[in-house]
Amino acid sequence: MTQLADRVYRDAAEIERLTALVAGLPDEGLVDLQLIDGSWRAAVVTTRPSLQTFLDPEGNEGVNAVVRIDDPTTGRSDYLWIDEIARIRPVHSAERKFTD
């Protein structure tokens, strides 16, 4: 059974853009996400999503993806459609060294 999405994509350029966004989401990685409305959101990507087939409200088939993210300050989980992301900025922290 195909799931529903508000927006689906069939155009090769849009699918390429979504694929690049997915590639920029590291498993268990801390990132800053700029959303299409211009706002920024810090997030921990729980698992890199994959593009999937969905139907839009008119019954058109196309692709999109959903990513589960955790808020690094509250730990609250949320789900975000990949097409709502405009830009991904990895957050690099100082590497810790562990001793035995």
C-alpha cells in the first residue's frame, strides 16, 4: 500500500535535489537544518532516510522522504519531510579522546 504525502516529486532535477539532501543527513549526526521557510533548527538525525514512493492528495505517484530528528536540547523527537529542508549544515564538535 502506498502512503500519502502532501507533496511528491517526479521531475529528475527535484529527485536529484532530494537525493542530495538525504546524502547530507548523517546517521546519528548533529546538524543545523535551514527549512524552506528560512528558519533554522538544530537536530540529531536518528537514521538517514531513504526516498520512498508516495501518493499526493490528487493520487499522483512520486517520491519524498521522512526523516526522524531529535532536538539536541530537549531530546524530543519529530518527523520532517525532506522537501521542507532547504540546507543542511553539519555541526562539528571537538573530538573527544578516550583512554582505556
